[in-house]
Amino acid sequence: MREYDIEVRIAPRQGLLDPQGNAIHNALHSLEFDEVESVRVGRLLRIRLLADSAEGARSSVDDMCRKLLANPVTEDYEIAIGATA
């Protein structure tokens, strides 16, 4: 078994409303950051786990995302994986 550091980035699907992103966008404009075109708010999860391989780690985290961490109807996610030293 090897230890893997995983980053999961979860964000609202494109085309769906993002009220938090809109609120931040409006606040930035009120602070005169007019160059900001849009803001999307998501979550970053850092997970450390043991697995036999990088593919096994990815598969496990993908299962976690589908079952608990991300809402498959409204959110997309990306998994980045690295082995610890």
C-alpha cells in the first residue's frame, strides 16, 4: 500500500446559477474591480489515503465523489492525484 495525496475540486456546473459567485462578483464590482468578468465558487478537498496504485486511489475517490462529496445533478468535479514522498 502507498499513501496518496488527492485534491478534489468541486464546482457548480456551467450554465447553472451560482448565487455565491454572483454575490462575490457584485461585491468586487462595487469595490471597483470592474475587470472581473465572472466568479464561480466551489470547494477544494484534500484527501490522503492508502491504495495499491494511483488508479486504485483515483477510483476510490471517484466513488466518494459520486456517493457523497459532489452533487451529480448540479456539480462537476476534478481529481488530481500525487504520491507522498
